[in-house]
Amino acid sequence: MPIKTDNSYTKARIESIDDARVKGELNAGKVVIITGFQGIDPEGNVTTLGRGGSDTSAVAVAAAMGAAECLIYRRGRCVHHRPARGARSAPHGPRQL
């Protein structure tokens, strides 16, 4: 899933996400693994999203896919729950499993 960013190497901002291939694979019944934290600038160079980039890319991919929510699993016994449309309006803290 191409995550297109600007060219700020260590603090890149997401400009667009193309979800067509992933949706096709999911519709074919396949399991899809999407990496986070990295993107590609207009020249094809790999960029990183900076601190919190993995969570940022998870929420951005969920929003691009039209997901109702984004669950972020961490080590330990909790799930971090964030709405797919933006983390600012999310409830604070993890939910225990």
C-alpha cells in the first residue's frame, strides 16, 4: 500500500494513500500485512514519519480504507482504541483485555 509523503526525510507528512491493491487482496480472501512508519516521497525515496509514525500510519491507513475504528495492539495486556478519523477525539488510555 503506497503511502505517499512529502520529502521531509525524518518527519514526513502523509499526502495520500492508495488502497486499491489492498482492497483487491482482501476481497480475494487474502491476509494483508501493511508496514507502518515509512512512506515514499515524490522522487521515490523512502521517508519516515517520525516519532509516533507507526501509530500515525495505522490510523491513516484505517481512514483510507474506510474503517470504523483502528485497534493498535502493543506488548502487554491491553488494546489502544482510536477512531479511524483521527486520534485527537479518541478516549484516553488503553482498555484492558
